Amino acid sequence: MVNSKSSPITLYSHASGPNPWKVAILLEELGLAYETKFLEFSDLKVEPFISLNPNGRVPTIEDRDTGVILGESGAIIQYLIDTYDTDSRLTYTTSPEKYKLLQWLAFQISGQGPYFGQKAWFSNYHAEKLPSAEQRYAGEIRRVLGVVDAHLKKQQTDYLVGNKATYADLAWVTWDAVLGWLVPDLDYQKEFPLFAAWHARLLARPAVKKVLEEKAKLS
């Protein structure tokens, strides 16, 4: 399905960072026309980009059809769902389900993203090796995966909220996809089998496959 738009959405992105790619997944899932502008980190804190996003971070989108310019992946995801998921394919309109989706998106933004990102930083980019920091964030990754695994076991559902894949599930994909790089000694299929099965279901979606293949070519 392709959503009808007179102008494509511009997605400002970076080739390797996971956060812009989760927005790309949602754009693909919604069938929206978009163009991606890849920026270097040195471009983000200066004009003209800093006028688009005062925090100087990607993702940022520009929707010329509505005049909306927006940063922060969670805000972008909510905007795209509210504006373009008119038949609620990737969301719920009923309570409490729609609020449960917000809960899991908030956990992704505040829990998964920062902890996974800090593990990436201290293991690969920090000038000084700090084993205690690496161990802390590896432990947090295991804790976060355990939360999802236990939730799926308790709820006995295929997805975070019910048996329908939603934006809340899809928001997790791009960071989960680099688990082997973040924690090489983690066998998440063995330690967290329900998480692993959930992740595999999401990876099998055509839109997810397409975006991750594009990311792999550029990373």
C-alpha cells in the first residue's frame, strides 16, 4: 500500500546510527514516499541543520505537505502514526491498548536506546577502556531483553500489545539488530527465547528487511 502524498517526506539520517533507520522502517510500513538525506555528525551542530533540529541530532523529518519539521524519533513515530496510519494498521484506537503502546515506545526510548547506545560507545568509541562501564551496560542490555521476554511469556502474545505488530514493536528493531555487535557473548536465542522469536517475526517483515538491507550496504 502506498499513501498518497504530493511531496515526499525528507528524512535526515546517518548511515550507521540505528535511530534514523527505525523511522525509515515506519515510513516503509506506512507506504509513504520519502527521500533520505544522509548527514555526517559534523553537519548536525551547525547551520542549516541546527535550525531544523535545535538538538542537532538525527532523525529529523520535514513533511512539506503539512509544514511539520520534527526531531526525536519517538515524536516522529507518533506524528507519522497520527497523520498517516488512517486505518490503524500499526496502532490501536482502543483503551488501554493505545496507552500500552505508548508505554512500550517510552521504554524503547528511555531504556533500550540509551543502554544499548552506551554499550556501543564504551566498547567501541571511548578513548579509555572502562571494563566496569562495559559490564554495566552489557548487564542493562540483558535486563532490558529479560523485561521483554518475561512480558511476552506472561501475556502469551506474539507482540508487545496483543497479536498485531505495531509501531511500538517496530521501534525496537534497529537496536536489537546489532545485539551481536554490542554483546558478542550473548546467546539471546537461548537466554531469551520469546524475545528471540518476537524479534525474528519483526525481521521477517518486508519493510524491515528492505530497510536493514539498505542500512547494511551503507554501514
